[in-house]
Amino acid sequence: MTSNTEIELVAKFNKHKPDFIKLLGGSVGSVSLTPPSCSYEFFIGKEYCHSIDIVQGGFIAAMLDAAMSHAAYAISEQILGVSTMEMSTRYMAPTHAGKILAQGQVISETYRTAFLEGRLHDISGNLTATGHSTVKLTRKKK
């Protein structure tokens, strides 16, 4: 069930999205507080591809990073910033231009650090890439 806070986060994330998310045709589809997670939809054109319609790996990593880092914002309204300290990406299959779904989830967290996981699927539901990330959390001062 989606709460008002989750709906408000979706609206906030979509209202304040960075330019690179706009370039990749991205928008937040849903946010969950328990467990903290976020899903994105991207519409990737062929200008972000090599080999005719295969999305370049850096853009795949950016989509995973966006979904994972926004999941970290769902931990608490006290989170002001999420800084990636390390990230790995595994490419499971070619990701083709078109509609792409990215999901990020918080696996574990401490006060200053969170461990995140992401998955990228094509429109048919095929898993094309995964990501793992360790991020530094900046919280509001008490």
C-alpha cells in the first residue's frame, strides 16, 4: 500500500530531478519506505547507444545509481545527501534503447552509511544489469 509520504516523495523526486535524469527520459515511478526502495522508468533513445541500439554501459550505471541513491533518501526525512563511495555494475545482457526499468533498494544501513542494491530490466522484464553501492549519508543536524 502506498502512503501519503511515499506519494509525496515520488512527487518531490520528479519535481527536483537533475538534468541528467531528464536527458535519459527518467522519472520516479514509486517509492517504498519499508523496505526503503525506489523504482525509475527511463526512455532511452539511440543517441545513448553503440552498436545501433545497445545502451552504453556508463548510462546503465547512471540509471542504477539514480534508483539506488533515491532509495537511500527513503530511509528517513532526515537524509539531506547521499554520496556514492563505491559502486559496481554487472552487465547480464544487452540493454536496448526504449523503456527501461531501474529498481534500487537499501539492503543495510548505519547512521552514516548505507549498502544498496539495484536491478535494471528491459520492457519484457529481462534482467540486463545489476548494481551494488556503498553510500555516505548526510543527515540534518540534531
